[in-house]
Amino acid sequence: MDLPPPSQVEFLCNFVHTSFSIEANIGEFDEVWRTRATQANKNAKESYNPHPEKVAANLNKHVHSYFHDTWTFTQ
């Protein structure tokens, strides 16, 4: 009977061990992560702007002023 090479046996043992240890209570969050998630949702709702045109115009204004102030165009 031929045995598989040691690297295959090692891989198989590691794979089985890892597959059993993957269930590391990922679905359970501690209080710190719940607080951080709550704060992140609050920050996202406060910073949301329902007018994308105004957001784009504001960004364009700042980009234009940056390039206008920092670049000099010489001919």
C-alpha cells in the first residue's frame, strides 16, 4: 500500500483542524464592537447628503481652487 507524500498528509491534517476551528463565535460581538457599529451608523446617517449634484459641485469647487492656487501655467 502506497502512502501519500508527507506534505499531502500535513496539508490534510491542517485543513481538517482549520475547518473545525473556523467557527470561532464570529456571530457574537462584544460590547465594544456593538458600540462602534452603532456610532458608525450614526455618523453615516449624519453625513449623508441626499443631493449628489451639490456634493459634486462642492468637490469640483475645491479641486479647482486647489489647482488654481498651486499650479502656475506659463507659456
